[in-house]
Amino acid sequence: MSRSHLWQFHPLPEALSPEKKEQGDPPSPTKTILDEWPTAYCRLVSAAGTDTIKMIDPSKKHLREPAADNVSPPGKPKLVLVVSVIALAVLIVSCVGWLGVRATMVKAELEGASQLLPKLKDQLLKDDTAAAAGTVSELRTHTTSARDMTREPLWTLAAALPGLGQNFHAAQEVATSADDVIRLAAGPLVEVFSSVDWKSLAPRNSGIDLDPLKRAEPKISSAAHAIRQSSDRLNGIDTENLLPQVSAPLVSAREQLAELRTGLDTAASAASIVPELMGADDERRYLLLIQNNAEVRSTGGIPGALAVLHVDSGKLRLESQTSATALGPFDPIIEVDPDQELIYTRRLGKFMQDANLTPDFPTAATTAKAMWAVRTGTNLDGVVSIDPVALSYILDATGPVQLKDPQVLELARNILPTKLTGDNVVRTLLSDVYSKISDPPLQDAYFAGVAHEIFGALSSGKTDAKGLLDGLRQAADERRVLVWSAHPSEQAVIAKYVLGGAISGESVNPAQFGVYFNDGTGAKMDYYVRRTVQLVSACSANGYSEIKVRVTSTNTAPTDAATSLPEYVTGGGAFGVPAGSVQTNITAYGPVQSNVETAVVDGKKTPFGSQRQSGRPVGVLTTRLAPGQTSTIEFTFGKIVQHTAPQLAVTPTVQALKDVILKAQADACVPAA
């Protein structure tokens, strides 16, 4: 036998049968995952040995005992051991080096994909779907390569190691999620984008072609599901002990997926119910509440103008226009939730004007629908609410609307605009109409005429579809457009979103606070009130968080408002409030399980009303402001058990939402000694 032989690491031998072992057959090397890794085959050549060193599982007896006549010389085992250790060290170093190279390559592939995303977004915004499809193909090349590299056997083994292995596992999950997002979400969505003519989704005289949206729904839902799975996968990784180079991009990927998840879930929900809501299969009729923010209510404003919105295959038409005043009081009243009656009185079910004293739109909507049924005998399919600020967003998309109705033109002649735009509609409807037209029925007629013209323009087919969708989305985010469906399956979807206007349930953040306003003047003075709302984190007490809800209100009406403004605007003192002053009932809601503990008005502690609605604490105070006067109230909420960042919902007013909700701040706290 030659004295020069190869010492070599072999993979584990596969399933040697007991029979072969008994017969003394030597184990033969078998091809395993190591055959795919050249760097893992570390060969050492020596002239002093004839044995082959094999990597084996020490817990199993793969090899038979050496025969007595084949015993190595006395010094040879030491040499074998030394060479084995050296070989093992070389193998480990080689594997580590291989993993380092692979990690660099994975990073490069994911960065390459990331750099293509702005390009894809720009192509979609430009409606260049052919180029977008090409970019998605490039993205898949990068993400598939990254995924394949992190699924190779050596990487998988490294991910299973204690300690540093969790970093390889995290990188593996990021690569997998990135590939799933591109392969299962981006690709199908680009196909949807290219197959749907978005301009056709804008209302027109002939209606809306809803079939493309119905056909797109399965792909949108599938993409949303893929994003949810990827998001859940990354959210399940513990980042506490990860290296910064791994944890930072992981956290970034989580945030991006969370944002994408929210958007796609919304799109999937919309695609599933919008065709039915728009009368794709059967015509629908909804009660339309046009809220007037000049006389504030919790959901926006008094629902003074009413109409039935008829929808058939996407075609919109207003019917049965009237006013809340014309419906009169209800006796017997419409029954509502007893907890809400305690806060807002039985006026909730007695007057259409007060159905939305509660901030819970499902309650207001079901009450309004019941009132309409009592007065007209008509059972409607749901309720839609909108305010003049939302109408301004619609006019930004439709362009100016020219009033055509002879009666409306006569009312407007020389005193009010006959062409309404996104810039003048709010002032016209919430202020000028009251200062220029003194007769309330004629004011209602002007409101009805304007609404008719705007919805007519909306159905003209000349609307900028993207601008309209953007405007409606902004209005929904600001709670200026609210929807409730009488069809349970549709309402179950709507209830997941702010569009549903609920104060409890799936759409409400566990740490949400709410501040809502109701006019107590009986007039239209809220057009002159400017408000800010701010959350202030107070010092913790007894292990619980405390948060102050600070509300500052200013009456900007002229000092001579009592005489310079029409009596219909000031109220003329009819309800005990001096003309020119503004009285407001302010309700503040805290998170479930917390308590509203104190109330302060302009620095002085004051008594307040305390109730609960849907498990949430409610504090109630009334303020009265003379022209030019400012007042600040603070409700302190304690025993807060939620640990997520607090959020804030407020009544939509004539102001831009960004001017109402101020950035949260924290009180300076002195640590306990």
C-alpha cells in the first residue's frame, strides 16, 4: 500500500443497513449538501497516513471497529488528532468566510431592489404600466437571488446556531418577505393597475363601469394577504439581541410593510364592497346628511339639509331634498343607547338636528334612518354624511360649478356667488348665506340648490378621477365623510375604518382619546370659533400613565357681533346665551378602563360631568365665550393601562385639521427621591 494518501472530510454516510455493517463492508461516501459548497471541502495531503477522517455524528456508530490487524502505530493517533483539528479549523474558517461573502451579496441584492422602488412608484403615478412591469421583473431578480442565497444549506445551518444564528435567521426572513412582497403583491397589483381604466371609475351621466373593479378584487385581496403574512413574519422576530446592522433594516422593513399593509387592506375592503354600495347589482338609496359646521355637532355639524341619494350602477342622483326642521320633533322618540342618552339627553331620538349629538356615527345614522322611515315610510339602504369642507375637496376635482336653477340664481343675485369653487364654497355655505339671506326656508332652498348642482357636476364625467379619490380620502381621514350601511356584511367592513365613524370597535386605537363639540348657543356662531386640542403626557402616578387633554377655544367674532351679525347667526339670546357669545358643550373621551379624574378651566379646578360610553370614560364641560375671549380647559385621565402611543380624534370644524390637533407634549417630571 502506498504511503501517500489523501486525508479528506466526507459527509455523513447514508443509511448503512445492519446487514452491511455485520458483513464488514466499508461505508461509502454519499453526496450531501456539502457537495454544493466547494469551500467546505478542505483536503489535506500527508505522506504519513492511510486512514480517511470522516465527519460523523458522535452519537451514532456509523463505522465498525477497526480490525486488530489494522491498528495504527503508537504515534499515529496523535498525528491524526492534530491533523483533524487543523482540518476542522480550516473548514470553520472557510465556512465563516463563505457566509461573510454571501451576506455581502444578500445585502447588495436587497439594496438594489430598494433603489428600484422610487422608480416603480414614479412609473405607476405616470400610468406607465409597461415600464412598471419591467421594473417589477428587475425587482424579482434581486429579491429572488437574495431569498435563494439565504435558503442555502450552510446559511440555514448558521441560522440554527445559538447566539449569532438569530441574525442569519432575521436576514433570511427579511429576504423571504421582500421576495413575497414583489412576487405575490407587486406583480399582481401592477397587472391590476394596467387592466383598470381609473378614469372610468369617476362618476358620469351614464354611471360607473364597476366590472373592472369587481374583476380586480381577487388579485387585490390576494396581494393584501401576502403583505399581511410578510408583515406578521417580520413582526414575530425579537430584535432585542440582534446586531445593529441587522436590526435597523429589519425595523425599517417592518414600518414599510405596516404602511403598505394598511393601504392594501383598505383597497381590498373597498374592492369587496364598493360595487355593491354603488348599486352594481341593485339600485340603492341613502339618506344624505349635509352637516353644517357653523352650528357644531359631535360628528361635524347640525344636519340641516337632507336628501335621498339614489345610486344605480354608479350613477348618482339626488331625490327628496328637504330639511331637518321640516321633519319636526318625534313623539314617541326614537330609542337609542341608554348610556348615550345619559350624556346627550333624549334629544338624540327626538330631533333630527340632534341625532348626531353623539360622536358615534353608527348610532346617529341608525337614529336618522329610523326618523326618515317614520316620516316618509321609506326604508333606506344606509346613511351618508358630508360637510361643506368635504364639498370643497370635491369641487377641487370637478372644477367650478355654475349655478343654473332659476330660483337659486334669483336668491344669489348680486349678493352670493353664482359660481362655486373649492375656495369659496365653505365661506358661502357657512357664513355668507346667513348674512345675506335672512329667511331660513330660503337659506335651505339655496343649500339644496347648491348640493344639487355639485352632485350634478360630480356625475358629469368631467371629474378628475385621481383628484376626486384623493379629496374623498382626505375627507374620510378628517371624518368629514361618514358612511353607514343597513346591510350587515357591508357594515362589518365599513366598521373597520375611520369612514364608519365609530367611537368603539376595530377602527378605534386602544389608546385613542376623543374631543367632541356640541353647540349650546342655538345659532351659527361656530364659524367664528377657533379651537386647538393637544394631548399632554402627565407624570405617572402609582405605576399608571396619566394624560391631560387640553382644549383651547377662542371666539373670533367682532366685538360688536351682537348688532353687526344677523340674529339668525347670533341666536339673539333665544336660549339664554347673550348675542355674540358662543356656548359649547365639550366632551372628552379616554381609552377603555381609564378614568377621567379632574377638570380645570383656565387654571382653576372645576366640577364636571362624568359618564361612560362603550367602556370609555367621558368628561363633560360647558364653556361660554364672549367676542374676543379665549378659554383653556384640561381633562386629566388616569389609570391608563395602554402602552401604545396615544391618538386623538376630534370633531371636524371649519378649520383645517392640522390647525386643530397640536403636537403632543410631555410635562416635566421630577423623579421620586
